[in-house]
Amino acid sequence: MNNKDAIMNRFLQLHLLTSYPPSNLNRDDLGRPKTAIMGGETRLRISSQSLKRAWRTSDAFAEALQGHVGTRTKEMGNRVLAQLIEAGVKEEHAREWARSIASQFGKLKKQKDDGTEEALHIEQLAHFGPDEAAAINDLCKAMAERQNGPEDEELKLLRGQQQAADIALFGRMLAANPSFNVEAAAQVAHAITVHKVAVEDDFFTAVDDLNTGEEDMGAGHMGETEFGAGLFYLYVCIDRELLIKNIQGDRELAKKILAALVESAATVSPTGKQNSFASRARASYVLAETGNQQPRSLSVAFLESVRSTAMLKDAIKRLTDARDKMDQVYGPCAENRRELNAYSGEGSLADVIACATE
């Protein structure tokens, strides 16, 4: 991007406080809620990967950015195979052609030791933009019509210039084709509770509806699950200049992307164990900041955990005090600010989105 195209207030920073009731939104390898040590105390944690997936697959994202959301998958080769067979291509040829296409996006997994199955899925997740997915679809149709495999030129399916919102925001890494990597315009921290926590265990039973109790009075099923509750602080930083560059200079699309991201961050919860806990929540406080100044998180506000019965009120005060004191010692750390405060009923999501997109 040329200097003349550079935007004012390059960085957008979001600070959110969201309270989740008992939940297990993001599990570790043992099925327990993820945690981290901060300030010498255990806090609940929601990983940035979990948050980003929840946002990019949300209805808010899909509705606002229709035609500009990509697909992350290892299975594109299998999809191509199915499409070719459905179009009347013999399986032997379809499998060979699908393998040629899939290999453009990453290293294929090895076949089984006995050689009975040839892998069509790649080893790492690849993020396909809508234009790339359309190019694959068009190539499949062309091969089916002529009953012949792909030409070398036709296998150049990756697009250096595209307008996939989720790739532009969260980046893309293709180990097999690094020239088509995309640097993420958004940096998302792991959400962490502002207070110390203890992960709790829930022992539960399920009753067999057809068990009359005449012979067996026991439960039909017994199980155990872990959960925790907390008020989470989340920090997000978006390089708006890089975002515009990633979508080929389309500023109107950039506004839609930023609006969708802000709405999703404030209103969309991770999906983990939602059927068990119904732990959907909206942010109770959102601070949006824009400016050219070096970005900074305000997590230091919670290095010492909040210990209060008025936790949300005190957490908001901690956050705003940290912001103001940073300004006092470093000078203004942002040019513009807007707030949404559901505790006091001040501000609005529309105000925050306006700050993010102006």
C-alpha cells in the first residue's frame, strides 16, 4: 500500500469483558476447561483459536459477508473425487485427478501400509478462499465434460489476490506454497478470567426410561464433567491498513468485515458444551480504540485478581483506570474511543462499530 493510500488511525483495539456462567467452552486434552497461571493464580482461559472459529462460522459473519468467507479443510481432495464420480467420471480416473488437485494445497497423507487406500486429504488444514473453491469446481466440471485430466496450467488454483474476509483477518499458512501465505490482520489474545478460579467437577446420572426399577434400581448411565465460571477479559488488535491490503484495497468490504468482527466478538460464544451448559453470553463491556499509536493490551489491569462481590463494576473500573494511567505516562494511546457498558446502560454496539469502521 502506498503512503498516499495509508489510512488514518491504522490500529483498531478491542477490549471486552464477558461473564460466562458455569461452562466448559474450550477443553484441554483431558476434557477439562483450559486454564493459565496469571499473577500467581489459576485463571480460566478460552484460546484464540476457539474464539476465531466461533466468530468466522457464526451467522453474523455469514450474513454480513456472504460470498467472502472461506473454508478450512483437509478434505478438498475427497470432495473433488465425489464431484467427479457424480459427474460420470470413472473412479480410477477421478481418484488420480483428485489427487493432482489436492496436492496443490499441501502434502498428501501417506496411504495405508497395505496399499489398499490412497489418501486424498492433505496433512494440514488448508484455508480455501471462495474464488479458489470456485476455480476447483469449474475445473471439475471441465474435466468431467471432456473426460480428461487437468493440464498443468489449470492446476494453478491458488489465488494471490482474493477477498476472503476470514483469510484476510486471521491469515493463512500453506507450507507447500508459502508464496500464497497471508499475514493475519487481526491479533487475538486468549481470553482470561479477571479473577482466580477453581475448576469444579459435576457428577451426573441418566435414567433409563424403560427401566421400571423392579430388578435394577441403578442409573442407566453415570458420568463426570468439569466446568468453571468467570468474567473474562479479551483483547483484539486489528491492523486496518493490512486488512485493506489483504482484500485488494476494497475499503467498503473492509468496513463490513470490521463490523462483522466487532458484532461477533461481542455477541458470539464458543460452542463447546453448549447443550450441557447453555452458557451463551454477550459482552457486558466493550471498549474500542483507534489510532496510529503502538497497540497495547490492558491485561495488566487484572494481574492482581479482582476480589469483589461487585466484580463486573470493579473490573470495568480496573480496565478504565489502567487505560487512563497508560495515557498519563505515555501520552494518548489512541485517538478515538467508544464504549458499550451494559452494567450502566451507556453506549451501544452501534457506537462501537462506528468507531471501528469510521
